Amino acid sequence: MKLTDAIEEKEYIIKKIDTDDEELDAFLFSLGCYSGEAITVISHLKGGCIVSIKDGRYNIDNELAEAIIVG
């Protein structure tokens, strides 16, 4: 399931980052967003969502959220 379909306030484990864009992949990795890491959607917004990764909260757009596959 893509992160855009995730239920708010439920913790998921990132299965993979589905992108061919190395810059996007590197950016997500710098946030701590990589396979095996826990992620929680705090809230969905019109243009993206707010997520919690490790001890940080980030506002990510739909393009980034579509690339994150969770389970």
C-alpha cells in the first residue's frame, strides 16, 4: 500500500521506496525514510501528508508519499 492510502495515527513499516529518481531516494533516506523503518501518518492534507519518522515530523507532498510503500 502507498503511504497516501495509509490510515492516520497507525504505525506502518516501510517496505520499499518505489522511485527511479536518485535525488528523491537520497532525500527520503536523509529523513530516515528507508526500508524497515517505522512511519506514522499524523494527518492527510490536500497536497500531501504529515508523517512521523523516528523522532521527527515532516510535511511531505503527494509525489513523495506515492513513492513510499508500507505494510
